Amino acid sequence: MAWWCWARAAGPRAHRLTVLLEPRRGFRRARPRTEEPPPAAAAEPPAAEARPAPPRRSLCPPPPARAGRPPARRLVRPLLFAVGFTGTAFGAAAIWQYEALKARVQTYFEGARADWLDRIRPQKRGDFRKQVNSWWNNLTEGQRTVTGIIAANVFVFCLWRLPGMRRIMFTYFTSDPSSRALCSPMLLSTFSHFSLFHMAANMYVLWSFSSSIVSLLGCEQFIAVYLSAGVVSTFVSYVAKMATGKFEPSLGASGAIMTVLAAVCTKMPEAKLAIIFLPMFTFTAGSALKAIIAFDTAGLALGWRFFDHAAHLGGALFGMWYVTYGHELIWKNREPLVKAWHEMRTKNTGKGGGRSN
């Protein structure tokens, strides 16, 4: 009480000191503020409906607000999409391989003639196109195959930088079982990166293992495996999020790249690997795969949320399963499909020839 009496006797500055001291001491109610509350405060949901926001991950954009927990039946459509897309991808890859082999045979002599003309034709020095062609021809088949995938990831990364595209990117290029879109993000999120470091790391690993995986599977089969791995790993992530109730957007090619890594390490477990920043330390591919699986298993069990550990595990297990059993079960049984496609092409070619005559 003595502090309050002294403040009132202190002259023109007494009112300011009284306001500061009274709420702390509890002698009288504080004066109501005249400022209007911000509009966002009035629109806040009740405390009972509010859900604590998950910690922001540096590799992901801040998640939009989600209302409620989705029912488990929302996993039916993603499951059907994963099965259907995987079958379609391998079927298209088989037809693509058939067409590529057919075109390669038909253009063999034309290619030989073009090479002969290039040798006798005067070479242009300093031509940018020649330099690009020389760089392209020096790449391995695997590096040429993943160049398109890397270009697609860079393009989608640039779309994240456009403010007007944020709503579309959140809806279709991030995967979350509580989101409005369920199936298309399972594939599109595989090409989506919000962080430059995240994209650079994933693309470096993909580039490093591209020659090994393409020499192991071939270009067409690799594309089918890579796209299917992205969808399958995302579905595993959906299942884990529904089981734990932790809903937040995921994006990135890590699940598909884990499939590539696991496939190579399973087929060549004695191959020597090294970390880019520590090239003096080498380890076998089999040991690296075991360490990665152990890390992601611990992350999933302990609830670490910096990476999507469920998607990593799903991709790794899919890669191990495919090179062990899936190749025999899926790819080596493509002959009926290719035969049916060949008969359809032959029939259409014969009909076309009849009309032209």
C-alpha cells in the first residue's frame, strides 16, 4: 500500500507508475486497453478443437491446418492406386522396351550412315550444340536416364518459389492422408522438394547410383521401379501416419531413392562405399544398408519427425523385395503382354497397308 500512496503523491508521473505497479501488486483491476484485437484472434477455434501444431521440419514447408482425424477407410483408395499404378508402370515399361528394341533394329543402318557422314563432314569448332552432344555422349546410360528425373525435380522445386503456386503445391505435391487429394500426391510428391539441400542430397545419391541400378535393371525397368517405389513408399507413410495419428505433409524423392540404394546394396553387398565429406572412410554396401534400416526403424519407433522414416523404410523394403523376388515375379512374366502388344501392332500395320494399297 505504501508504494501506491507514494506514486499518487509523485506529481505528473504518478499515473504512469500506478498503472505499472497495480497489476503486479493486485490492488485494483488494470485499465482495459482501447486497441481492437486483431482479426485473427476473433477467428480462432475453441480451445477444445485446437490441436497443437507439430514442430516445423526444415525440409518441409509449414503444414496447413487440418481438421480432425480421418477415418481408416481413406487408405482404401491409396492402396488401389498403388497396386494399379505399379501394374501400369511395369506394363508400360515392357511395351516401351519392345518399341525401343524394334526401333533400334530398324535404325541401325541409318545410324551407321549418319556416323559416316559426321566423319566426312567438316566439324564446327566452338559450336555449343556440339559441346552439349559431346557431354551427353560421354555420360553412362544410367546418368542419361536419371537426367530427366533430376530436371523434373528442379522444375518442381522452382514452382515452390512462386507464391501463387503455394496452394496447388500443398494440395498435389505434398502427401498427407488427411489432405483433400490422396492419390495424385503419392506420385507427384516424389518429384517435390521444398529445401534446396534436401533436393541436392537426393539428386546426388540418385546420380551416384544411376549407373549401377540401370546396368542391373535396364533403363525401362528402372523407370518402372523408381516410379512404383515412390508410390509404394508414400502409401507406407500413409499407413504409419494413420496408425500414429501424426499428420503432417511429406515430400521428396527419398523413398524412391531408398529403393534404388537398397536394390544396389542387396545385389552387390561387398561393394565399397564412402561418404562424400569423409572419403577416407569406406564401408561395404551391405553394412550401409543395415545401418540405414536400423536408423529409420529407430526413428519410426521413437517418433522422430525430421525425416519421413516410414517412407524410407517402405522404399528400402520394396527395393530389397524387388531384386530378390519381384524381378522374377513381375518382369520375367511380361512375355504374354509383349506378345499381345506385338500381335496388335502387326494387325494394325497390316490393316494400314491394305488401306494404302
